[in-house]
Amino acid sequence: MTSSFGNVCAIIGAQWGDEGKGKVVDIVAEHYDVIARACGGANAGHTIVIDSVQHIFHLLPSGCFHEGKPIILGAGMVLHLPTLLEEIEEMKKAGFDVLPRLHISSEAHILFEYHKKLDGVFEEARAKKKGKGIGTTMRGIGPAYQDKAARTGIRMESLDADLTSELKERAESIKEQFGLDIDINVELKNLEDARNVLKGCVTDTVSLIHEYLEGGKSILIEGAQGVLLDLDHGSYPYVTSSSTTISGALQALGLPPKSLESCIGIAKAYCTRVGEGEFPAEASEADGNRIRERGVEYGATTGRPRRCGWLSVPDLLKVVRLNGYTHWNITKLDVLDEEDQIPVMMSDGYQNLPGWKASTRGLTSFDELPENAKKYIQFIEEQTGVPVAFIGTGPGREEMIVKS
Ligand code: IMP
């Protein structure tokens, strides 16, 4: 399979996150040597089922379950260290020792407890001023990237340093500005715990990834969130604080654009969004509730019910332009099995496509799909000019059509 996707392949969410990237990552990762995550933090949430046990990970990439494959956490990430340690521990319990193959960029930023507290303060202030906040995941993401952009952040390269006086100063300034009490002993304890576990993992991941490439290894880039949440190109200000496009991922990993050989866009057969912000193709309440129940659309990080709606061709065209997608993975097609009609948003209003009213659950061959389901997939290909390579037909790993 590597040959069809080349030596460097990226998997990038095409909507507002939660597209179900994990499954295709799992399938494609088997054919790649190195798994790299580039940006974001513990706002991401991916659910992985191993031996019937459900694991939810926020920082480690979904591909980390592939034994023996090096994992890179890139410079664009903001790392809440206790969460990372918990995930490493959970992996250990599941029988996977990730530490010897975990490589964390020394340029990645540390996300402290105070960033999480500030996330709450800023959300409250926005709610007071504008009647609503952004609806963040409360994981401290915005404040951590604020520090990074203000050049006051603390990077993983400082994990070994004594940060007592720096943290004291930070606590004083936060108290002064926001009246918040920060317990720096908790921060210092978290740092010490992380230092003990992670000291061998922090490295120059830019050199490392290039050495892998020069040594003929293949790289799978696992995107986080979705393109419509991108800080520059998403539905600002209702976005996350990192770059969620392929360009952002390449930047964070220190890879030149020309190294990329393929980019798989992941889009649900419909669309969901959590948090506030525009959603022009949002379904009516009744339709939305039906899709939510069928698709089990509740946030993996926050448990919030996701807002549900339909595909938007203008949005798909925009994200194709931003990412240069070479293939689509359309996920959760089976969720639409009982719809009479499937509205798709076009530039001049909605077009209703006929439903197929038959189960596609678990199908693995495109030929077996009902005629109207095939037409739905072909419609996406025609409208976007990008071929569909994978179609999700259920939550199980094997419930996937590999089309090309
Ligand atoms: P933040 O990234 O926690 O600051 O949240 C900003 C916006 O991005 C909110 O609308 C979140 O719901 C959304 N968001 C952040 N990460 C994810 C994700 O992994 N999936 C879906 N939505 C996300």
C-alpha cells in the first residue's frame, strides 16, 4: 500500500475534527515505518478499541499501537505532561511499551495547569461579554499557544532546568492580572514526574525525521483536529489555536512541502461540529438528533453532544484547495443508511440526493454498495475532483471499503 501513497503520507481531517481519522490511520500505519503527530494538544480525542477495551487518547497518535514503530510528537504540539504520562501508563497496561520509541520535539511547548485555568477564565469572560464563549475543550490550548506566540512559553528543551523562579514569576503575574491562584508546587511536581519518565525521549525531532527519510524510512503524518478549525483558515474566532492543515503539519515537523507524496482527507459522509461557531449545513433538530444517535456523536474529550449536519460542497472544495488532497476517506457512510433523502449543501442552496434505505454496515467492497450509495460517493468525487480511496461502513477496524 505504501507505494500508492508514497514515502510520506499525511492524514488530515477535512471538517471540524472528529472525522474518525483513527481507523484509516490504523490501516495505513501498518505500511509505514514512523508515525508523526505535528500540532495541537489534549483537545484531540481518539477512541481505540483493543481486545474489546476502549482507550481514549489525547496526545499519543492513534498509530502508536503499531508495535516497534517510532512515534514523533512534533514542535507544533502543546503537551500537558500528566496527560502524556497517563497515556504512556495506559499503553503499558495494554501491553505496549511506547517509551523506547517515543521521540518528543525539544521545541514542543509545555502546557501547564495554569493554562487550563486561564482557558476557563477566558471562556467566562467571552461568555459575559458576547453571551457565549468559543466552547473550547478547556484543555488550556488557547492560553498555551498564546504564550508560545508571545514568546513567553516554556519548551520541552527546558524539562531538565530548574523552573522554580520562572514559574513563581508566572504565578505572580497571573494573580495580578486575573486574580487566580496558581500552585507552583503542583507544576513543579508534574515537571519532576515527567522528567523522570521522559528524559530520554526529548530530542531534535527535525534532524531525526530527516535521518529517517534519508535512511529510506516512510513517514505517516497523523493530523489532529480538522481543517475548518484551523487558526488561519477556519471559522475564526471559533477555531482552535493551532494550524490544522497539511502545511501546518509539515511546518511543525520540519518537513519541506516537496517531501509530501500523498494527503488523505478524512470527511464524514455527513458533518459534525462541537462548540460554538458557524455551521451553515447544520441539520434541523429532528434530523440532527437522529444522526447523532445513529452516529453516536458525542465528544471523545468532553462528552458533549456534537451538532450534526450535512456535507457542504463549498467547504469540501475549500479544504481540497488548502490541502491538495490526493484521496478521500469518507467515514461513517452506514450512519446515513436509513435516510430517505440526503441534503448536500451547494454554493446556491441544497441539493437532495436520494438515500439508499439499505444496510451498508460492514460492507468491504464498493460493488456491494446499494446503487444510490455508490452515486453518493461518486457525487463527492465529481464535485471535489478527488478520488475516494476508503469508505467507512462501521466502527470496527475491518468495516471499511478500500476502493483503489
Ligand atoms: P480548543 O482547541 O480547546 O481551544 O477549542 C476550540 C474549538 O475547537 C472548540 O470548538 C472545540 O470544540 C474545537 N476542537 C478542538 N479540538 C477538537 C477535536 O479534536 N475535535 C473536535 N473539535 C475540537
